[in-house]
Amino acid sequence: REKARIIQDEYTKRMQQVTPQAQEFLAKWEKTWFTNVQQYSGDKKAFFKQMIELIPQLMEEVHGFSEETWKSLEEQFPEQTAAWKDNEDRLKQFYEFIKSLPKQDLAEDPEAFRKFAHLGLQKLLPIEALRA
């Protein structure tokens, strides 16, 4: 419990230092992620399908960030923004790939799952969360 509190306090401190646009984005996607984890607990296929369907929305929001928002995220979440930049080409390629598939095929396509699994999205999590 103490470790979880420390992680939450550090995250909250960082959140208070980013732009309102970044705060809104992070709060929304944090809630979305945890809601899906709870809803699809034990059903990896359904979770995978849901997360794939959310990627276009995520990409659109990220591409709409102002320069000030990017700077605030880079200052407060340097590990995650570096990981995003390192994986941005793969994310874009994956985004283009999933746009080419019919929605009903996304969760069934082994290539989609393989590409999703190799995106390195765990690098986008705060370092405190990875230590937990």
C-alpha cells in the first residue's frame, strides 16, 4: 500500500506540471485503460480487440498536441515521451495496418496481434508503474 501511495503521489505531482491539454489526455486514457483492464479481465482477445479499436482515436489526439503540451510532457514524463518517439514509426505503421483490415478481423488476425505485441507499449508507462 505504501508503495502504491508513493507511485500515485509522484504521478499526481507530475500531472500537475503538464498543460491542461496533457492533463485531460492522460486522465482520459488512464481511465480508459483501467476500465478496459477491469472489463476484459481474463479475456485477452476482447481486450486486444478493444484496444486496437481505440488506437485511431489515440493517434488523432496525440497528433493534435500543441508544442507547449509536448514540451510539458517531455519535462514531466521524459521516459514515456522518449519511448513514444522511439516507437512512433511502428505505431504509425500499425495504425495504417489496422485501418486496412475490416473491424471484425482485427482480433482474429494473427499478424495484427503480433504487431500489437511488439510495439513496446510497456515503455510508455511511467517508470514508477513498472517498478510496482
